[in-house]
Amino acid sequence: MSSETALAAGQRARGLAPFLRSQMRNIAPFLTLIFLSAFFAFASPSFATLDNLGNILTQVSVTGIIAVGLTFVILCAEIDLSIASIANVTGIAVAYFTLQESYVNIANIPLPGAVAIILSILLCALLGLVNALGLTVIGIPSFIMTLAMMQIAAGISALLVRGQIAYKVPSLITTLGSGSIGGIPWIVIVAAIMLLGGHLVLTYTRFGRYVYMVGGNREAAEYAGLNVKLILGAVMVISAVCSGIGGMLGVAHFGSAQQNEFDTYLLDSIAAVVVGGTSLFGGRGGIGNTIVGLFVLGVLNNGLDHVNIDSFLKILIRGLILLAALVINVYAQRLREKTAE
């Protein structure tokens, strides 16, 4: 009887091993989050508190809003390098269309708050549409197209503010970016709503299924009759609009609109999506993975501040964690291809 039990246990173990290998991309980020949380909770008594949890949620909110759109793009096996610049130019635009104090030396165009918000969203959507047309109509690879757009958006930002700093934005943006309700920052609520919305779209809508199909096997999606170019164009616009919303709320949260304000959000957003386990090769992952990635980065950045580590070493550690996530991504893709054979 014992030999039969041992044989059954061995069969279960052999069956479990392939499953664990196939789910490594999802399991590794979660284990990393648990390890980092436990380590910083032990290293600093001030880390494991409700107040600090609120700090982490607030710190990752802008990144989370931008990362929603980027998740759609990466699921299609594309990339958007213009997200930070589009966030920046949209934040500057909403300030540009808002009446500033007399000491702000910017020749802007003051408009009603609602008009300023609508024009800013239209601007980021237009930039996303240019990305979409370059990718789908002209055939420029997304890496090159969005690299060009990164410079274009940065140039528009420079033209609007010309090295100056704007401070005022419409009251609605101020409330959502820096206000709170019941002690919960509005920016955290907006990020949560957008993450939830992105998850629902990807999980329960036909468009979401199409995104996974295009990312998983583009040729098969075309043979199935999908308009692949339309899907690719749509995700580029979605990415730009999410970046624009993050940019507007970010400007209100930071208290100013200026050039290069969102430069670090390019790496942060890509890292959140990839570290969370969404495949760079497309078709695998989702908003749930992005949320885990956001918490990994948030816990890491916040925890390193609590243990007073060298700021330059902090950048190195973040880079190493991103590298580890990329290695897992590539290894998981190879396992997937080997299993398919």
C-alpha cells in the first residue's frame, strides 16, 4: 500500500512540475512581493503600518493609471515609449488652458475648466492616433514610432511652457489629483477604478478577447477574420488617453506643470507591467499582473526609503529586479514554445 501511495505522490509531483513552470511568470512576482514586504516589515517598524500602506497606494497611483493603457499595448506584443511624454504634455496642456497667477510668465490661453480638460484629453488622444496610424497604416514598428512621438510630445511641452512652471489646473483636476474623501485620496480611487475598468474590458468583453488573440498569435487572428490593425490602433489610443489622464492628475498631485516632470514614469510603468508578469511577447498577463507589479515597485521604493539606503543603490536595485523579470519573461516564453512543440 505504501508503494502505491508513493507512486501516486510521484505522479502528482510530476504533474505539478509542468504547471509550476508554466505559471512561473505569475508566481514569481507574487513571491517577490511577499518577500519584500516581509523583509522591510522586519527591517523597519514604521513600514508595516496602515498609514504607510496609504503612502504606497498614493505613490503608485499615477504609475498605475498610465500602466493600464500600457498593459493593453504589451498584451498585443507592442510597446509604447511615448507614455511619459504624452502624460507630460497633457498635464502641461491642462495647465496651459487654465488661468494662471500673474507671476507665472507663460503666454497661455485661459479657458473654462471643462473645456480645458476636454481639449487636453483630445490632445493626448490625437497623439495616440498618430502613433496608431504610424504603426498600422505606414507600418513603422511601435518601438520607433513611439520613440519619435516621445520627442514630438516633449517638443510640444517645451513650446507651451518655454522652461517656465505653471501651477493652476481646473478645480476638478485639483480635487481628483490632490483631494481626498473619507481619508482616501481621490487619485487612489481613480487609479483603482481605471485598473478595475481595464480588467473588466480585458476579461469580459469581445475587444479584450481580441487583444489577447492579436498578442497570442497575430496570423491566426487575421485568419479568424479579426481586423488586427484596428485592434492595434485602438490599444495605442487607449495607452495615450490613460497616459494623459495620469498626466493631468499627476500635475495636480505634484502641484506644478513643467517640462520633463514625468520622465521617470516611462521606466516605472513598463517595469510595473513586466515585473507583474505580463509577457513582452504578447497574449499572456493582464491587469491583475500589473497590480502585483505596481505593489512590487511601490513596496520596493517605499521600503528602501524606510531603511535609508543610498539613493543611487536604490536605482541599481530597481534595475536588477527589472532584469530578473525580463529573464523570467524570456524563459517562460521558451517553456511555452517548447510545450507547444
